[in-house]
Amino acid sequence: MEFSLGLVEVSSLGNAIMMLDEMTKTADVEFVACERKLGGRLVTIVIKGSVSAVEASVKAGVEAAKRMGCLKAYDVIARPHKEIFKFF
């Protein structure tokens, strides 16, 4: 099965958890990883699923993060190469 990865980076773990809740309620996606950097000041949430589900989920996460004022970056990677998973 082909899938996509979605990444959304926000400030603080609490914001990331609230955003992830919104993302997983929006579309049928699977939580892959939570990467914390700079002592937890930057948190990247990684999800996977179909291209359309990941796009919808990332869009919902971005909107939630913007409402909280904590959005740093986001991206959707359609059909990622298997070597990318070494980073998670």
C-alpha cells in the first residue's frame, strides 16, 4: 500500500498533543512519532496514511496550531522512500 507522511512542528509538547488530537479526529491517519528538540521547545508530530487523509489531517493540525499561536513548520510527503524512516 502506498502512503504519505505528514509532519507538523509546533512549540511545546502540550500544544503538540492538542494538535495531534485534532489531526487524528479529522482523518484516518496513524501516529508515527513525536520528535522533541531544543529541550522540548520544538515538537514535530509525524503521521501516516493515504495522501488525501494525511493532507486533510495536516490541514486541520495547521489550523489548530495557528489558533494556538504555536505553528513552526509543516509538510506532506507523498509516497516517501523507505530510507526516510531511518530518521524516525
